[in-house]
Amino acid sequence: MTDWPPTDIEWMWSDEANAVACGDCLSVMPQLPESSVDLILTDPPYYKVKGEAWDRQWATPEKFLAWVGQLCAQWYRLLKPNGSLYVFASPKMAARVECVVGSGSISSSG
Ligand SMILES: C[S@@+](CC[C@H](N)C(=O)[O-])C[C@H]1O[C@@H](n2cnc3c(N)ncnc32)[C@H](O)[C@@H]1O
């Protein structure tokens, strides 16, 4: 693999095939090259399921879904044309998250 890992990201750890970055995903993902990812498997916040602050950052479901839409834009940009996307969501929000994911340029149902 050439140009791996991308050198403009501060990696916590990397080897010839893997790299770990710690940061806001909306800051890290834009630094990765487009159409460079085979698989995205993501477990983002669920929206007010957990008591932790990271799950309570949004005042309304709509604001949470707008944030998911921002993630989606990066997922679509990063995935290779035949890439796969798996997004975890809470039972309460899953249908709405799927609508956001499905409104993009890739299938949300595999
Ligand atoms: C549902 S939990 C995932 C838990 C994980 N699967 C595990 O087993 O530890 C969501 C995670 O997203 C992280 N998170 C929240 N906002 C983030 C952001 N903007 N960028 C990156 N990670 C974020 C939270 O800190 C939390 O650890």
C-alpha cells in the first residue's frame, strides 16, 4: 500500500495496514483521501440513550440527524465505489438514521 498512512494526520498508532487517530470525526475524516476506504463500520452516538455527555450533545432529534448527515457526506466521500457501510443506531432512531443514510448516493440496505 502506498501513501499509507496519510502523513497529514496525527496518528496515535499505525503499522503497514492499520492506523488509529483520536479526534473529532468531523475533523479527522476530511483529512483522509476520497474513495480510499473499503469498509466503514461506525458506532456513533445514539441520541439520548446513554447518560454520557457525548450522547446528549444535540437539543433535538433533528439536530442529531443533521449531524449524522454531516458524517454521511464524509462516509460517501471516503468509500470506494464498491465499499461497505455499517452504521449502528438505537432502536428508537434507527429508521430515521437509515433515512439520512439512504438519502445519500449509496444504498443503505446493502
Ligand atoms: C455508541 S459509543 C461507541 C462505543 C464503542 N463502540 C465501544 O464499544 O466503546 C459512541 C462513541 O462516539 C464517541 N464520539 C462522540 N462524538 C464524537 C465525535 N464528534 N467524533 C468522534 N467520536 C465521537 C463517544 O465518545 C463514544 O465513545
